[in-house]
Amino acid sequence: MDFENKDFESKTFKDVDFSNKSLQNSSFIDCTFDNCNLSNVDLENTRLQNITFKNCKILGLSFSRCNKFLISFNFKDSLISLSVFSDLDLKNTIFDNCQIFDCDFFETNLSRSNFENSDLKNTNFKNSNLSFASFKNAKNYSIDPNHNFLRKTKFSIPEVIGLLDVFDIELG
């Protein structure tokens, strides 16, 4: 099936392999992707509004290339790797129980977002707004408090020690 230059509304995509497909210039509104493979998908000017990704494999996507107007999505129990979320307004975005590996969040508004129970191994946050975000029970994050805005951000012990990584100190 061709997914370029199409409009999809209130549609559920279940067990669909989108790998290496182009979703260029398409619009997805109020859609759910359940157990889908979205590896290396081209998102150039793709509109994603109120999207849910559940149990998906998301590899090598540049969400920064999407149409930024009203962009909104949430992730649950998904593998998100080698993907870029930079320069986006993702306020209130949920990344629940996800593996978020080697991703970039540069200049991203993630205020009030939820990363609870997620593994953020090798994921980069720089000049991002993480105010009121929750990292409860998240692990493997390394967030530089000097280069991100943290206000009322929620962390769990002992993982919060990851905030000290940038200071090159030893804890005894």
C-alpha cells in the first residue's frame, strides 16, 4: 500500500510493516499504530496529530522533519532508537515504559512530558525544557542540568544521580 500524499483519520494500523516506506506529505489524525514496524520511515512534511504508538519498533526516524503544526503523539511499550525529536514542541507527550536508545532531544519543549518506566540509554537532551516532566522509575538517563531547563522535574532515587554525570565527581 502507498502511504504518500494520503489522509488518514481515526484509523488503527495493526501489525503493519512500514519499514523503509515514505509517509511524505501525508496526514494522520487520531490514529493508532499497534505493533507496527516504523523503521527508517520518511516523515518529510508528515502531519501527526493525536497519534498513539503502542508496542511499535521506531528506528531511525526524524520526527523533526514532520509538519510541526499541531504535532502530537504518545508512545507506550515501544522501542524508539536512533530517532530525532529536536526543535519540536512536545509538551505533555507520554513515553510510557519505552526503550528510548540513542535519540536526540535538542531544543525540544518536553514540559509536562512523561518518561516514566523508560530506559533512556545514550539519549541526548540539550537546551530542552524538561519542567514538570516526570522521569519516575526511568533509568540510564544522563541530563546536564546546565544545558536543560529543569523546574519541578520529577526523578526517582537512585537514578537521579545521573544528573551529576557532567560534573566528573566521584561518589563514595
